[in-house]
Amino acid sequence: MSGTEVTVRVPAKVNVQLAVGAARPDGFHDLANVFLAVGLYDEITVSPADELRITCAGPDAHQVPLDATNLAARAAVALARRHGIEPRVHIHIDKDIPVAGGMAGGSADGAGALLACDALWSLGSSEAELLAICAELGSDVPFSLLGGAALGVGRGERLTPLEVGGTFHWVFAVADGGLSTPAVYAEFDRLNATSQVPPPAADPALLTALRTGDATALSSTLTNDLQPAALSLRPSLATTLATGTSAGALASLVSGSGPTTAFLTKDEDSANTVSEALLTSGNCRTARVTSSPAPGARVVS
Ligand code: C5P
């Protein structure tokens, strides 16, 4: 495949459980992070170039950094370095995942660029090798490669795949502007400064609900320990959450570090109703209807 163009499709994620422990000496937090990939995708296309270059298209493209800090660029550099080659590649990101929204959009681009460059340069890396590079790039990047559903421990990068026994229907309300993940974790630390934060653990009832594909059972187990911090930094999200609940969502929660909010519904019709209510309320910039699980990063052409 060397010398041609390669396109990889990568999904967004929602955290159906995000249990956050106390801050570690390295500044990260130990997590019990139950990831579920959802059917919103970025597409990463790589082609040979004289030097590393990134372009991005899509409604939020202007918010995406096009320099060496972009996780897609960092992925190409990390892979090239490991193989002693130069990252002479043009990476184009077709962006559909909300930017800085708590849906792992940046991580998706990192995982996508890694897989795409591996194919473009005919390196034939194993999944284990790619996952190891993903873990160096960021806590959520390994899951973007894997997709489906998984429990992430440590920083969230040590993954155990989980069984999902059905389709779950979701609406995502995209907020105006992003939230910085470090800022949300810092607010979590501030809010919990005087309390004893318990060690994070996966909820067995939630894992059963995923395995049996039971949306009602899943709705009663959804938790996000970062939600109070996200609401503290962005109080208007409480109104968005309430709007989705009143419109019939089984449950509403902040997606990851936010500010995107997630609404689990009993079926696709209900998802459309919730989406319309959110759009007419004016409490979000846009609303997206989708379902899960979704496959991980895949070469599509
Ligand atoms: O790993 P990643 O680069 O995505 O993390 C971004 C930031 O989120 C970290 O710098 C840290 O502030 C916070 N974080 C954390 N604990 C985790 C994951 C992320 O505190 N497990």
C-alpha cells in the first residue's frame, strides 16, 4: 500500500461509567473507565508529502490545532521514530466528532493517524504495538483504536474489552465552546479536596446491563464522577441535561469531561424526539442522534 492514499474511520466514545480516584503523584487519576464507542466518526486520510502537514475539514475545523501538538501529528512522529523513518506525510482530518467535547475526538485522530500511517508505510505493526504507542499519546487513545466497549483502568489506557449484547440509542447535545480536560480534573480535585476519594471500581450491575443490552438497566447505572466538576465550570449544562430528561431520555449525563451531554433513550424514535426537544430549547449548539457500540479504527480505503 506504500505510496498511495489510506483512509481510516475512527469512532467517538461516551463513558458509561467514569469512576475517578484521587490524584496520583504524576498528576493523573486512577480510573475505572467504561468506554462505549458511538457511531460518530472522524476520517483520517494520509498520503505521501515532502514534510509532515495537517489539514482539517468540517464544521468545527477552525478549532483544531494544525501544528505538532495535534495528536494525529504526534502519532505519525511516534510511529516513524520507532521505525527510524521520517514522517513525510500529509494527514487530512475530516472532522465530525465534537472538538474538545469529552468524546475523545482528538484521541480518535491520534489512533486513526497511527493506523493509517502504519498502512501507508507498510509497517505491519501488531495491534499490541499500536496500542502501546496509543497509550504514550494519551489516556483515551488506546480505546479509540479498539472501539466496541472496554473497561479502562490505570489512567484509562489499560483496556479489557467488554461484551455488548444489543444496540443502545443516544443523543449527544454539543455545547458552544469546549472544556479543557485538565481543567475539569483540576476542578474535580478542588471539589474533593476535603473528602476521602474511594478507589475507583467498575459497577458489576452496569457491566451486566451492557452484556444483556438492557437500556433501562444501563440507564440506572450510568455515572460520571467528573460531572459535578463539569457542571461547576459550565453551570448551564444542568439545563441541557434537564431538557433531555423531560423529553423522555432514560438518563442524561455529561460525556467524559464535557461539555457534550449524552442522553440514553429506549429506541431510535425516542432519540429523535429528545434531539428535537434539545434543538428547539436552544440549550445546545446542535444535537446528534446515534447508536452504540461502534467498531474501532478501521482502514476504509
Ligand atoms: O492522557 P491525556 O493526555 O488525555 O490527559 C489529559 C489530561 O487529563 C491530563 O494532563 C490530566 O490533567 C487529565 N487526566 C487525569 N487522569 C487521567 C486521565 C487524564 O488527570 N486518568
